Amino acid sequence: MSGDPAVEEQRGDQQSREMDADRSKESTDIHEKDPQGAPETGEGPLPEEESWTAVDPSMVEKLSIGLLEICLPSLQKSKSSLDDLLQNQQFLTESVQQENSKFADCRDIEELSKTMNQARKYHTKLINLKKEMNFLSDKGVKLKRRALKIQQQKQKEDLQRVQQRMREQEREKMLEAKVVKRSQSPT
């Protein structure tokens, strides 16, 4: 089997001529039969098995070899092309799967980034709330102290008022007593 296409074409032409010769021989055999289809021997139509055995085995072998020599190189070329295509398809499939996983990773990274941004916002809000709560707590403590001081001052003032009233009442009693003593004097 040579790889030269011209040689292969010549072999193919030769084999075609041999096949045509065999066909013409068979057609003459058929024409020699009588009109009812029986051979001249008068035995009747040949069964199909016998018509196949009438072909020369060496001719079949030659034709088979010739057909193989004609078709085999193109079939091998097609097979290698198919193998290349399958290999490329496998490579492309793996590449697409890798790209898909990268996209999935990108989506995961985007979601993680969004989550981290939200966490930062919430952390900032939390810190601000803590500051505000501490400020309000300090202000509440100061207000309680002030309220306590004011209450103590009021109590002190109330106590002083009560004491002042008591002194005034005592003084009034003392003044009344002196007035009474004057009115009881000799008459």
C-alpha cells in the first residue's frame, strides 16, 4: 500500500475494469438461459447460493484488497481527524468547566465582598450606637447627680424654712408672752 494518490487511482481504475469484465461475463451467462429463466442444461433456475459460489474467490480477494487500498488511507485520515476532534472537544469541555468554576468563584467573591461591606456598615453603626449609648448613659448619670444635688438642696432649703418658721414662731411666742404680761399688770 503506497501513499501515492496517482498509483491508488490507477489501481482503482484497473479494478473497476476487472469488475466491469466480470459483470459482462455474468450478463452473457444470463443471456444464454432460455426465456423461462432456465439454463441451457434444462435444470431450472439456480439457487442464490450457487450464484454466489460461481464468483471466483481470488477475484473477490483482489477486489477486496483493491477496495481496501482505495478506501483505507482516507478512512485512516478520517479516523485521525475524528480522534483530533474528540481530543479538542475534551479540551474545550474541560476549559469551559474551568471557566464556569471561575465564574462561580467570582460570584462567591462578589457575594463575600457584599457581605463584608454590609458587615463594615453594621460595625460602624454598632460603634456609633455604642458611642451614643455611652454618651446618653454619662448624661443620665450626670442628670441623676444633678437631680440628687437639687433634691438635697431642696431638702436643705425646706429644712432651713422649717427651722426659720420655728424660730419665727418661737419669737412670736416670746413677743406674745411679753405683751400678755403687760396686759396683766396691776389694774
